[in-house]
Amino acid sequence: MDNNICYEIGKYKISKRCLLTYPCKHYITNLETGEQHLLLGDKIFVILQKDGLSIPHFDSYKEFIRKRDNPTMEELAEKVLHDIKIAEQHEIYKK
């Protein structure tokens, strides 16, 4: 990866080229081992957080991870309603 298009932080080099999925995807290289992987932004956030590091681009995944791993009762109820609506739509299209 070219340094001009990468974040270099701690022992990582992370491509600034953002694959616009959700979560986004970036190539990340461990500078100590040379290993390179294409990872989701939430995974990169966790890796950086474990090392006490932060890049604003990935900080938005803090709430995403919280909702995924520790949802509130309201968020759980919303998910159940959402899943019911999707199931109902699938039934409509089967007919």
C-alpha cells in the first residue's frame, strides 16, 4: 500500500480507500507481521481500540457495535417488529 493513501497508526497501515459497504471495508496491514487483510470497519475499530488507538473514520462504529452486542430493550423490540414485517412481506410475495 502507498503511504500517501494510508493511515499509519501504531503497528497498522490502513488503506484510506473505503469500500462503501456497511460496515465499510478497508485493507489493513500489520506492520510487524506483514499480514494484510480486507476487514470490515467495525472490526478495524475493535482492533484499534484494543491498542488504545483511534481514527475518526472508524469511530462511528462504536454505537453500531454497542447496538449489536448490547442492545436496549427498545432496540430489541424494534428488531422483532422489523423481523415480523419482513416475514409478512415474504408471505405476501409467495402468494
